[in-house]
Amino acid sequence: MVERGIAKREQAGEQGIRQVDIQELRQMLAPKASEGELKVFVKYCIANNYDPFAGDVYLIPFRQKEGETKHAIVVSVNVKV
């Protein structure tokens, strides 16, 4: 399920994100991001009520070493806190 562009927590009390949501987010936001990076990003967005599809927050890739890509969470300067 997607709510405000963010993967929604399961109703059954599960704190995780459904695997299908992670795959959809990977395709839309960061194709090279690991599953762990995407889960942290989604949890960060939910905790802070940020919507990456509205430009509140970004998952920015950068190369750490040759062939190794990491991602950083960057909050927009235009987001209202």
C-alpha cells in the first residue's frame, strides 16, 4: 500500500515495509539502492512525515569506492518542519 507516496506500515501491527513496496520504491526513487538503504529511507520518511514524491526528501547516490555506490538521505531546504 502507498500513502502520501510513502510505503505504509502493515495493519497487522508489523513494523516493517512490505517487500512489494520496497521494489516499487527502488524502481521509482533509487534503482541502485540496497534494500537496507531503502528501508532506512522509508522509515525516516514515515517518522518525519516527509514525502519524497513531493520533493521533501531525496535519496542521493554517490560513489564511495570504485564500483561501490552508497546513498545519502538529503532533506530539501523547502520542506516545512
